[in-house]
Amino acid sequence: MRHILLTLLLTVSLPGADLAIPDNVTFTRGIEFSNPDDQHLQINLSQPKEGQGPFPAIICIHGGGFRAGKREAYDKLLLTLAQHGYVAITVTYRLAPAYPFPAAVHDCKAAVRWLRANATKYHVDPARIGAMGGSAGGHLAQFLGVTAGLPQFEGAGNLDQSSAVSCVVNFYGPSDFTKSYDKSVDAKEVLPLFLGGDLSTKRREHIIASPLYWVTPAAAPTLCLHGTADEYVAYEQATWIVDKLKSAAVEAELIGFEGAGHGLKGVPPEKTEQLMLAFFDRHLKAPATR
């Protein structure tokens, strides 16, 4: 598990590191969006300086095996997204084992609802919100895309707002926890912490926490990017969710990177960034359909 933290993130930006803020965007740290169990959860936010919007928005969800990681890992990506005309936030969510599933889901959905509740203040178009994440964050982004409107996953805060997202970019996130144990080098360590037990004792929780089992025709269009040699989240995890989405008549695409492991190490970041931006532009800069 300790090795996975080095490869979970799409964009390397160490927590606390100084960022060079471009002249054409703003960047704000530490905005509280939710306070479950006195945890004072915060986001960082970046937005374009020019134009009044409303702008499409993207929620960025960090990885870390559901028990580690920080929102600051995506700070650099926020700046890139803002330069491309998006309001972008990166989210702190509660971590296992202190807070097992579905706490992280509740927190990510609370962030979506907070963004809608504050859409006027931050010049956001509430009808055009996407989500992305890597590894555990990819799972959480995918979960947002398949569980809109299900009360059991909503949690608290701004419940008059929707937690639905218009589209998802899932970087190497798992889709079916029931099939993770035999093809992941750390599932035996990570999943019992997140789900309160292993598959033999908490099978129902493994199913409920798996995005694959929540796919309906109402799911959000999805782009999956995944390495074929991923040793932490098997490549087939991406094929399953994409096939299930397609079978439900939902737009879905898988782009595989031959020989790449977890974190897409060795794949030029600018390549994956371009693929992500093209997908978001197609779904969030055209008239809203969701």
C-alpha cells in the first residue's frame, strides 16, 4: 500500500508546495463545504478571471486507497482547468478506516451540492458539472456518475440541490470490488478497511460500493483511461464498467495504454490531459443535456 501512494495521482503537485498562479485565473484554498462529525471538510477552487460565466465546473477527487491522499494533489490540475474555461475544485473527503464507506461518497456528493448551492457566487453553470479522479478518486467520480438521486448515498448538506454530474473521467479506478482480491497487489489490505471486512464477511458491502452494480440508462457519459498492466486495479475493471454503460445505452469509452501500470507511469501527462479536456469540452461546453 505504501508504494501505491506514489502512483495514484494524475497530476503531481505536492501538498503545501507553492504554486505559480497564472495571471488569468484565481486560486483559493481552504473553503469549507461540509462539516460531518466536526471534520470541517474543505475544497480548493480555481476559476477564470476573464468573463462572467456561468462557467462549466469540474470536481477533482484525489486517490490514496480510500485511506490516504490530500486534495492538494490536484491543485496544479485546477489551474490548468481554469485556464481552459472551467471552475474547478479539489475535494477533501473522510478517509478509512476511521470513516468507512459510504462516508467518502457522502462527502463527494456534498461537494457537488455545495457547488450548485454556490453557483451564483462562483459563476458556475449548475447544469454543467463534471467529475474526475484517479484510482480511489476514479472510483468515487464513477460512483457519482451512476448513483444520482439515490437517497442512501446523499449524506447531508444542501439537500435541496442535486448531486448529479453530467460526465465522468475515471483514471484507473475500480468498478467491481467483488473481483478485486485476486488481481490487485493491495486489495486484501485496502478493501477491508474501506468496507468493514473482506469479501467473506462483507460481500453485500462490496457489491453496494461497486459502481458496476448501479449502472442504469440514466448514468453519466464516461471516459475511462487505464493501463493494461495495472497491478493495483486490473485493466478489466475498466472494461467491465464501460461495457455495462454501453449495454445501458450510455456513452462510454475506454482508452487503454499498453504496458502502463497504475498511475499511467510512463505515459506523457500532456497526452492524458488532452484526452480528458477534449471529453469535458464535448460534454460541458455544449448545451447541457442532463
